[in-house]
Amino acid sequence: MFPARFASRIRSFGIFGLILVTPLWASELVKTIEDVKPSIVGVGTVQRTRSPAVNFLGTGFVLDDGLHVITNAHVVPEILDIANNESYTVITGKGKKPELRAATIAAIDKDHDLALLKISGEALPAMRLGDASKVREGQTLIFTGFPIGMVLGFYPVTHRAMVSSITPIILPAHNSRQLNAKMISQLQKAAYAVFQLDGTAYPGSSGSPLYDPDTGLVYGVINMVFVKGKKEAALSNPSGITYAIPGNYINDLLKQVSK
């Protein structure tokens, strides 16, 4: 046991340490988010004769030369209404009047739920990839995206998440009645590890970058949430369990466009 006078000094030192450390860590996080936000974009389709003209489908982020965007493959529709001039679009900027950029699919990896888009116009600030193999369970990361789309304007939102597990992508069914065509198809593919996160994401968060709060390096791509019950529960009763594709698979897509 410490004498009372030493105990009081220890408590004082602890409080003083928190005063010194916490603002410094917080300021680094603020700076990282400020640096990252210009690289966060929306992904969807545009059709001028439709109301609304823009159909927001998910989040993406800028990489490489500032003219390429990574998102989920499931965010990008395979079929467009070409007869009515529907096209892919990437949404940039912020606020009530975001900018629309024409986009095309540069490469796609359905097995890892990733898509690479090429956008028109001037280059945007690009994020940098980190080595996803260095991510460890218990590590705190953050992700930025548009969890409720453009309902309240075009403002990206940042969430904190802990890597609770690095686990195979295949989620086993508890019984045969839970098996469906999509799950059977997934079971036939080779398993690979994904990041299971203790953090809440929503449907619009799909395609968000999962990145280091200190360096801004991208380690993964948010691609799905664990849903309790029906799909609507993802919004009304979120499970707080989110999954992300490791970012190392992005390198394969970038290599396809650099050939």
C-alpha cells in the first residue's frame, strides 16, 4: 500500500497526464479526418429524366492518380437503363450542391466485392494504402462514408471501430432452412479472411475506407453489416457488427489498370 500522501500525488499525476495526452491524440484524429474527407465520394447512377436524377448507392474513396475510386462491387449496378441515358456517377464536394463526375468501371473483383471506377475531370486528393496484413485484433480504426446517403445533404460521417476478429468471410448457416442460393454460391468459393469490426455501419456506408486514425492509411473497405432479422433492421436495430474487405486486394485491381 502507498502512503496517503503518495497516493494523492499519483492521482494528481494521472489526471495531469490525461490533460496532456488526450488533447494531443484528439487533435491528431481531427487532422486525419480533415485530410481524408476530400477523398470520400458517393457512388451511384444519374438519369436526367428521373426524379430524383441521382440514385445514391454507396460510398467510395479516391486512390492512385486521383482519378480512380474504390467501392464495393455490390454498390455498382451491373445493368444500366441505357435507353434512357442512365450512367454511372461519382459525387464529390459537400453540402447541398455536390458535383457529379461521369464514371466508368475500370476493373471489378466480385469475389472480394471490390470495384474500381475511373472518373472524369480534375484529379481529387487520393488516400494511400497501408499493409492490411499488419492489422491486429484489438486495433482501433475509423471509417468515413455516407450512412444515410444524401438525405440531409452531402456530408460524410466518421465512425470508430475496433477490429474484434480476423475471420473467414464464410458465415455458416445454423440449419438447412437458412441456406439460400446466395449462401450456397458463397460456400463454393475459397474462403479468405476479413475484418470483423465492433462498430456500427449502415447500408450507405458500403465502400467506405477503413483507415488508421493517426496516419490515414487505408487498411480495408467496409462491405457489409450483420443484420438481425429482416434487412430493415440494419437501420432500425443495427447489430453493431460490421465487416470489411482487407485493402491488399485493391492492389490487384490497380495493377489491372496500370498494364
